[in-house]
Amino acid sequence: MNAGPPARTIIAVGSGKGGVGKSTVSLNVALALGDTGARVGLLDADLFGPNIPRMLNLMRRESVSSWELARNPELGATRIEPMEKFGMKIMSSAFIIGEDHPLTLQSSFVDMIVRQFFHDVAWDDLDYLIVDLPPGTADLHQTLVSRFPLSAAIVVVTPEDVAHLDGRKAIEMFRRARVRMLGGVENMTFLQCPHCKEEIELLPRVAAERSIWSRGVSRLAQVPFDPNVAIAGETGWPVMITAPHSEAALAFRAVAEAIRTAFP
């Protein structure tokens, strides 16, 4: 069992609500960090709705016969090997349950699994570990945020009033847990015309006083709406791999650079 933290820098990526592209941001920022030569891991901590493996085409169709991570009392002496793809280490509950199978465990088992994902996985002294949190601010989030040595947090929103509203709640959760707020990412902010390059706003702007920026959160990047990002996520080839010089990829690189500047 690892006594120390799994990485020198651990960044949690959260959101107040689902559907804002938090996993897309987590995955592509992790890849952008890897492009700098850093040793990077990605922990899909959304135990009940893991999406990272699908976005990397690493899903399994059948579940294992039992949840050994939660039920084997001798697991503490075992090193769990993460998956690897595109040069980074990845861990997720989706590597154990089938693609169409729900995770049905008592809260005590969930707590144990979260601990093991942090401490028993063979992360092997990473520079950066990106933790893709589930959306919201419930008990699981409190466990993840308060129990582990998070270096900082990033909150993802879309240009919608409700996304910023719930994003403010996530910010408050991190601050109450005394986790440093590195900044926010607004995803799908605009659509760039492929012909004239004009930026077209898809939704009305969120009033300044209702945005997450009004809470003193730095704007790390605005990611444009790009159908290729969604397509890349469906094929197992993220946009950082398929279109590394696209506007979306440049935005993800900006977030990675902010992380490296804060935690060199």
C-alpha cells in the first residue's frame, strides 16, 4: 500500500451539475500536461457514472464476479495496476463493472474504493494526477474533497445561468474544505464560424454578478463549441490527439499551463 500521495500535484476537476463537459476537460487537460513531458495520471472518480474509459475506448462489457476492491480484506497488500493509454495512467470503476451495469454498493464500500483508488493503485510517483469528480456536492464529493491531499481544484461550467449557479456551489464546497481554487473553465462558450472565424455565442451571456467569476475565480480558459470534440470523445481518440492545434486543444493547453505555472 502506498504511504504517500499518488502524485506531487493532485488537481480535482469538479462541476455543480452534469452535462457541462467536465470529463472532456479532465481528459484533455491531462493529455496536455502529458505533452509537456510530465508523468500524468487520470482518476475517474465518478464511481456511479464513469465516462473516461468510454472516451478512451477502454470499456468492458461484463462485470467481474465480485467486487474484489471492496470485499477482499487482504487487498491492502496488493498493488492495483492502472490502465495506460496515450502515455498516461488511468483508473476507473468502469474497469471492473460492465458497460451497462450499475454500481450498487453501500456507502462504506464506496468510501473504501475511493481510498484504494488513491492509495493502492500503482501510480508510481506521478507529477500530476487529475481527478475527475462526479458532478454535484453530495456525500461522495465531501469524501473526495476533504479526505485526500488535493493541491487545487478547477470548476467547469457552460455559458448557462444554471451551470454558473451550481458552479458557485461547487466553489463554496472546495473553499469550505480549504482546497485552493485554481480557477474555472467555461466550456462550449461560443461557436467559431469555419469560414469567417467569427465567434458566435450560442446562449445569452450570464450576468456578471451571477457568474462564477464574481466569486473571485480566475478564468483559465473558454473552450469553443466544436463538434469534433464530441466526436473524438465517442471514438476513443480525444481532440488533443486528433486535432492538437485546434482552438479547443489550445484552450486545454492553456489550462495545463496554468497548472504547471502554479505547481511547477
